[in-house]
Amino acid sequence: MESISPIKNITKRTFDKYRGVFSGIPLLLGQEIAWFSDNEEKKIATIFFDRIDSNYSAIVFERDVFGCFKQADLEIDFPTPEDARQWIIKIMNQHASKNRAQSKKLELFKDIVATGKQNPIYKQLKNEPEWNSAKNLINEIIPLYTDIDGNFIQQFQSDGFDQRLWELYLFNYFNEEYLEIDRSKSSPDFVLKKDKYVVGVEAVTISNRTDFKNESNANYKVPDENYLLNDMPLLWSSALFNKLEHKSQDKGKSEKVHYWEKDGLVGKPFVIAVQDFHREFSMTWSQNSLSELLYGFRYQSNLENGNLVITPQKVESYTKINGTKISSGFFFSQPNAKYLSAVIANPLGTLSKFNRIGKELGYDKNNTIMVHRGLCYNHEENATKPKSLEYLVKEGKNEKWGDGVVVYHNPNCLYPLDEELFPNACHYRLKNDLLETRTPPFSPFSSITTIIKREK
């Protein structure tokens, strides 16, 4: 009689989260058909169908001392999936009896920054049970992430929290798009590769948490019109301009150069990925101003005889507090803008997305109640209003890291970015003063997650 199986079925999404998508089976050689883990989730395994030999193979992965899953055993030529599964059970039993080396996994939530200097959102993430889904998920991700600068933990716990969270988000999104990620150099933050394509990506955030209280819907407030139409575009402009003008010196090099002048990136697309964290919930209302800054147009839409008519209004400039005028249409007017192929943004790329996806993947150990509400693109013809989204976050749902990503393409760049590198994103291009969009079936652009705290 067969003993009780020490393995359990898991989804491919959970398996990829553990393993990292790049150690998968090449699609031309085989197709994964089943995924497993042991009960303690210290080992994972997959069965795949070999397209060449028309049989089945299996791979068992095990955590190394850094917490990453590495291939431990491989066996080929099973006649049936069940034979492969029985082999996985045997191998996992064998590995369960082995002595394990002491873990060297990064302790992201072991304080190395004095309490008084810790970022308030880091404290919230570490200590409040309602955020345990995000915390547990981030602990799984961090072994896969290369800390090239050696200061990730220190910055994550202090004033660099927003920047480091945004980088972690981008890491997950780029993996989801099956892009090879090269983080062997300190700048730019990511070098992405796929087939013949190479793209440099630098991440930047707008951050100012000095007025932080607590992230709750009670604090949600949209600023006045002048702030939205003038001050917010200036914040985007400052962040992007600083990255365009930035120069750095690589190890072993004497000259400081721009990001697009780095080894391997000359003549390649360069992208800035920007996120807004400067106020609570500011990412829910600041995105329109980014489009206005980049392209120099504001749009009005009206129905005329049942047809949607969009009218562009040229935005000439913005005024700084000292009276200085800053030109709108960032791509057209800023120095070095011709080297910027595109700007990537995602108003949903926040800590709440980590919390929701963590919940969906089974990392919530506190039975947290989360409700996700927001607005998404309306694909109906002549639609003048977005669609609403509202659902209870729970295991089994499948929010994507890429939900909400927008790529703003530069019409005047030297090296255009191919849309196929980011097939699940919404793409914006300026043509004849109008924005031409390629939008996925589900494209949210603003949302809030309500956490319902349980009474003690």
C-alpha cells in the first residue's frame, strides 16, 4: 500500500514564484504539466513532457544556503506522469533526511537601522499583521534579487524604502514578462535581454513621507487643481531630468558617463521607470500629469452625434515657485531626451500589490480581509467613462504584476523600444497630437485596497 505522499500540488504561478521563471524548460524542448512542493515548502518539483522523445521527465529543486531554489535532481524517460510523480516522492524523502547547511539568506526584516531612523512604512510592513502577506512574499523574493550595491537592507529599512520597493516591484514585473535580467553592474538598475534585444532601465521614485500618518482610506484626498495641473508635472520633470543628466563612473573606468553610454548599452534603448510615492495615495491621481508632461497635451472628450471626439489642448509650460517656466512636452525639449526611448510607470506598483498577490499565493497567515477597488480601461466603443473594479482578495485569484503598467514611448528617440518586450503593458504613442494606445484586455489605472481590521 502506498505511503502518504509528502508532496502537494501547487500552481505554476506559485512554482515560478519560488523557482524564478528563467530556470524553466525551453518551450521548444518540453512543456511543464504539473508542479509540486513538500509540505514545508523547502523543496519543489515539476514534471514536463519531452516534445522530442514523447516521454516525461522530472526535476526536484531544493533551497540553498541563501534561500534560493536550485536544481537538486533530474530524471528523464518516464513512460507516464505517475511514474515521474513517484520518483519525485522518493527523491524528496531521501532529501528530507539530509543535514542542511546553516542558512545565509538575507534577513531583510532584522533591524540594522535604529528605530528612530526607520521608514514608517517599513515599520508597518514588519510589525502590523494586516501586511503579513506582503512581508512573507517579499521574504521569498529577496533571495532571487541581487544586491549589487550591498546596501539594500539598510536602505529598505530607512529613507530608501520607496526606491527599493519600486525596484523589487520592477524585478517581479520583468520576470513575469520573461525577460532576462542582468544586474551585474551597479547602473543602470536593470539590463533586460530577450532574443536580439537589450534595454537599459533605471528606476526612480518621487518620495516625501514626512507627513506620513497611517495608510488608510480616511486619509485619501485629491489636491486642488493648481497642484494637479502645475505642481505635479514639475515633480515628474525633476525626477526624470535628474536621471537624464546623471553620470556615473564604473569600476575600472576613469570617465563618468550617462546610463546609455555604459558598456553594452551604446546604441540600445534606454528607459526610465518612475513611480510616485510623494503623498499618501498620490499615485491614484497623479498619472494624468505624467502624460501631460511627456507629450505636452491635455485632452477633452465629448460625444458628438454618438461618436467620441477627443480634442487636444496644448500645454506650453509650468511655473515653479520662484517664477521659472519649465516647458511641457518633456520628450521634445529636455537635453538628452533623444536618448530616452520610453518612460514606464504603474500607479498600482505599490506595497498594496505585494499584499494582494501575497494573499492570492497563500502567504497570508493572519486571515486578512482585503477589498480591492478601482478603475480600469473601458474597451466599449465611444466610452467616455472607465469601468469599475471591485473584488474580495483571496487565494486563487490571479492579479498580475503587470496589471497597470503603462509604457510612454518617445516619438523623437534615437533608439525606439519594441512593444513586444512588454506585451502585457498598455502602450502610449503620440501621433498627430493624439495619444494612440495599445491596451490589454484588463488595464487598471487607479485603485485602493481597503484592509478590514479584525476586532481584538
